[in-house]
Amino acid sequence: MELTVTQENLARALSVVGRVASNKTQLPILNNILLRTDGNRLLIAATNLEIASAQYIGAKIAKPGALTIPARLVSEFISSLPKGSVELKVVNDNLHIKSGSYSSVINGVIADDFPELPTINEDSSIQYSIKTEDFKQAVSQTIITTSSDSTRPVLTGVYWHSHDGELYLAATDGYRLSERRLVQTTSEVSAIIPTQTLQEVLRTIVDDATEIDILFDETQVRFRINEAEIISRLIDGNFPDYRQLIPKKTETTVIIDKADFIRVTKIAGLFARESGGSITLTASDEKKSLSLHSIASQLGENTSETAANVTGEGQVTLNSRYVSEALSVLEGDEVDFSFSGKLAPCVLRSTDVNTDYLHIIMPLKS
Amino acid sequence: MDHALWQSVLGEIELSVSHATFTTWFKNTELVDQSAEGVVISVPNIFAKKQFEVKFNDQIKSVLEKNGVTPKHITYTITTSGKRTRVNREITVDAATHQTADELLSPQPHTSQTYTTPAVSPTGNLNPRYTFDNFIVGSSNDLAYTASQAVAANPGMKYNPIYLYGGVGLGKTHLMQAIGNEIIKTRPGTRVLYISVETFVNEFLDHIRFKKKGFSEKYRNVDVLIVDDMQFIANKEKTQEEFFHTFNHLHQNNKQIIISSDKPPKSIPTLTERLRSRFEMGMTIDVQMPDFETRCAILSAKAALSGVELSQETVEYLATNIKTNIRELEGALNQLLAYAEMRGVSPDVSTAEGLLGNVRQSRPQHLTSKQIIDRTAKHFQLKVEEICSAKRDKHIVVPRQIAMYLLRSELHLSFPKIAGELGRKDHTTAIHSVEKIEKAIKLDFLIREQVASIRETLYV
């Protein structure tokens, strides 16, 4: 293998792909990145056997070939080089890298042992093209409520599914739930994508990408962003029927300015560190306000009040971190926060009538 | 048949690839279908599927051919549990196949540890093979069995802690794990942690030495804590203190604690007083040597598990000849079954007789009465002359009686002979002594313990 690429392209591809290379498996070659010529492009790929990440970059190829090299060393070396062209040449399973006055040799391992990257049959799978902006927003709105409890694997991912002709994303960790409507669909989909995969896709999105292609088949999903591809397994199992948990009506509704709500939650949260983030929210339609109360037995206590348009009255105790996280992903400037008593689920959503997003938090038992 | 075929294919492949390659790719694979059309092999994920299709296909094909199967083609499918991801280009009417979500969102428990994910695996390191169903109950262990079942039915409510003790290979671990498995079965979601005290000690050391975090959380965040081999905590003062705090924390929150050891709490040397009293506050139960009938029942059950039916005679023969513990009993049975299968003979008494010669080789055939008296004397730190003397001090009389009992039970000497060995003229003394110790063994733990440990030294 002998070729020339630009440092910028190579460094960017290596830094994105290299993250997937894993040192946690028993197979030592998974620490390595695969470099392989493909026509007049260079394929850069890594996998941890859950996810595979691959990127193609343009290259001037003098001699085709393939090699694997340790991910960390090569990414750090290439990213430290000055801009310009980089020559790569394989001699006796070692990679000779030359760029201007820098040259180095990295010991490689032959590419034959590197796992084959899974492929997906485009004819039998379902494809969506989604604007990267929508994708980023939808994923970051749902990914925060995924669970990290490996004893319930179905909750450790985001559930992509069709419902009444639309594609929905949903995730829950048992304490909160989020749902986002994404695009219209005529196909039927029901797939749970692992959280880590979606995080990896978010990191892979480059600024100039406008669309992201998503392809599902029964066991895997592929994301394609320009020249980058991420292929991942899906989580096996049935996602719970979460729709029945969304309250149809609530007793108390608070319409509140989002920035105000974020500020008072943050302040109340300061005094709630000892108590596991527990803050008590009291809505009063007489005073037209929402007041937040938290106590730190050792340090003191806090009561913050902010003006709000309240219908009905009530009190509920929530985890301040959950409230902050939910507010941080809600769109719009005004929030509709509704609940029914101390134990029923609370619903947060934007007051915008066109909103596609819904967030539910379970109260703390006080 | 498919299973055996695939096992032999795997066996052969294991030799030709590296260990890492084998465990990464070939674990959790299975031959699921075999027909004239070809064979279907299930693999765990998409990566394995691709790898098999591209890299291992030829190898598997050639090994299959060696084993007499010539598939037209090999297909690989991905194992999924139950209903898997659905992808369909057309929308079909979907009768709700989802699991119910009634208990999905529940109000959060109000604790400050809301975010710590429990450091407990779903099975709590338990071995699912140990259940109450396959525990054989006899008079020697029915108390322990009944108490364990009560604990499994109401963890944290009745008998907390439950402390099981007894010699090696008598089923303590089996009972404890059975409690854990039963709790997990009847109350899914309960956090059960099974550890041996050694794990606790090691993790505690790591916690101190490398300032590893999460030690207390791991042990205090469980609903049922099962600790095996508690006697090894002796002489470890700091660990005892840490365990003491863990114990208190769990006990106060009504979490079940289950402990096993080879000694009762008061016989563990250097166990601090506060731990000892705590161990004794729940229920302390002695798991004893199985009696003859129980041994027979165990043998029949184990043989049935291996799909073999043993004649009553064979069972009785084995049970008569092996008395020390259940593990040895199982060992002899396995040896018998393996031998019978290998030689193509039936596992009957004559085969067993031929074999038990082997089993008993571990026991010196040339055990003499002198050795028994020596060991007994040594155990009680007496001189041989003292035991054989006419002194009637209590600290000499009991050892002397034990020696007589052992001479009778191990060497089957006649009573006059036993009396003679210990410098007595009257054989009725010997009869009285043997009877006395036989009775004491049933009643007095200390005597039983001492006899057992002397007996152990005899057969090392």
C-alpha cells in the first residue's frame, strides 16, 4: 500500500473513527484502525463489535493494499502534524508515515485478521433521510432519558418506531420518559438503537452535513453522513408500551417562562445536593406563581418564587437534575408544566402548538 | 444430535485458531437446523454473522465434512430472544404485542443514592443450578432446609441473619444459593449479592490501598447479602469492623443476611464480640453429616440426573462405604458412572466394589490403633501415657473415651481389644465409653466437632 492524503482529512477521520476502537475486548486487533484502499479512496475503519465506524477520504493511490495500526498512537501522531500532504507506505507490515520533515514508522498488524465490517442490504431495508439539525435535536432530546442499567437492556437505547404514520423516538429510564415525533413514514419500524451508537453518530456529524441517511434492517442500523458510516447492532427485545403512561389530563397546569424556570430550578438544586436533588414545587393560582423549596439540613434552605400562569393548585416533589435536564432540551421560550398530585407523572412540554416533544418526570416519594 | 455435532466442530476449530479469536467469535454459537438443504448456524450479532460468512465459512464447511455432514450451503442467523425488531415496508395492523408498562414508571424512592446503578448483576453471582428442588432433605439437614425456605419466602423478616454452619461438602453453599435463587425467582428485581468472605476481604483491601470507590455502596445497596465461608474473617480486625458496619446497615434496613461457616460463631477464633453476638441474634443452624438414608437418596437423585438408574444394592454399597461428605459421595458416583460407560459395563455392585478400592486408596489401609491413640492424644495435647493411664481427671477421661469410640468406629476392634489398647482390663468400660460418645455426638456440638477433626487427621 502506498498513497498520499491530506493531513486535515486523515486527522479528522482518525479522530472520529479512533474513538470506536476498543481495548476492552479479548481480541487485540480491535485496538487497531483499519486502513484499506478502495478505488481512489482510503477507507479508515474501527469496530468494537457493537458498533463499526468507517470513513472514506480522497487519496492519491500509488499501490493498493491494507493494514491495521494501533488507533491511539496513529491518531495522536497525525493530528500533531502540520497541515499539508502525508505519505503513507507499507513496508513489511509497518506503516511508514512521511510529512514534510516528520517521518515515523508504526508497527502494524496484517489486515486479514480484522473483522469484516457488516453490510446492510439496501433493497430489503427501510431508509430515512433526515435533516441533520432535526436529527441532532431529536436524539439529544431523547438520549438523556435512556437508562444505564444493564439489567434492563431494552431501556439502554432509544426506541425508534412508527405510530399512526409518523416516526417517533422514545426513551425511558424508569423515572422519566421522553418522546419526540420526527418525520412522517409509510413504513413500519420498531427498533431500539443503543445509546452509545447515537452518541457516536452525534460526534460524527460534521458541520457541512445537511442530511443524514438512516437504514434499518431487522438486526442492524446504518447511519451515513457524507463519507462517514456507522453501523450498529440493535438492542434485542420489546420496548414497553409507554404510551399508556402519558397522562391524558392533569389537575394543575403551570405556564411559565423557560429561562425563569431554569434559574429557579438551578438555585433550588444548590440546596438539594444532600437530599438527592429533591425540590418541592408548589403552584398557586391565587398568587399566580410557582414556588420552589429545598432544604439542606446542614447548610440551610431556599425558597424561590417566580410568576406563572397557573390553573388549579398543587404541590409535587421532583429531582432538580431531571427538571434541569428536561428544560435544557425543550424548545421555545415558554413551558407548559402540568401534574396531578404528589405521585402521578408530571408532563413538561413547550407551549408552542407545533411542538413535537414531550417529557415526563416521576415525582419523588416524599 | 445437532448439539453434539456442533460441539465437535467447535472442538476442532478451537485447536486451529487463537484463544481470543475463539472466545470472541465462536462463543454463543449454535447449530440450529440441519437438513438436506444445508445447515443453519445461529450467531450472537451482526458482526459475528459477517465474520462467519466471509472468514470462517470455508473452515466450518471443511470441519463439518470431516464430521460426515456435507451441507450444500451454510446460513447464519442472529439469535434473538422472543420477538425481535420489526422492520416492514408496509404498515401492518399491530395488535399490541408490547409488554405491559404498568410498573415502568413508578414514583422514585426518595434516597440520596438515586443515581447509583446497583453494582449487582441480575443473578447476583448465583449459580442457577442450586435450587431448593434439587436439595435432598434428610434428618441431618431438615431444620436448615426449613429455615432457609422460610427466609426465602420472607427475606429480611424472619431469621435475620441466618447462620448456617457445618463441615465441608454438606450443602451449606447449596442452601444459601437456593435461598438467593428462590428470592430472585419469586421477587424479580431484588438485588441479591453472593460473595465469599475472601472477596469481601480482597475488595476491602483494594478499597484501602488503591482508594477504590464504590466499596460500601456495593455491599450496602443490596436487598439480600449472602456471605460464604465466614470463618476466614478470623484475624482480620479491620475487615471485621467494616463487615460489622455493613451488617448493621443492612440489618437496620431489614435486608436479609445469610452467612455460612464451618464453625459456629463462638468457635471462630478472634471474632470480635460485637460481630459474634450479631451473628447469633438471628438463627444459627447446624448442617450435619447426612445419615445413611439421606446418602442413599442423594446418590439416587444424582444418578437420576445423569440419566442412570442405580440398583438399590449399589446405592447402599456406596452409601455405606463413603460417609465423610457429599462431595466425596458425588465423586465416587461420577467415577462409577464414567467407568461403567467407558467399559460398557453396568454400574452395579461388582463394578462399584472394583472401583471403591480406588476410592478408598486415599484412606490408609494400615491405620493402626496406635495411630488413633496418638492423634487423639495430640489433639487434646495430652501424652499417650496419660490417656493410657488410670487417671480419672475429666480432661483425660473424655479424650480416652473418644479414642475408644474411634477405635470401635474406624477399626471395628472388639471391646476387650479396645480396653486392652488403652490399658484397661475390663471391656465394659470400653462399651460404656463408646456408647457415651455415640450419644454425646448427637447432643454436643463440641464433641462432634472434635471427633470430626480427629477423624480428618487420621485420613489425611
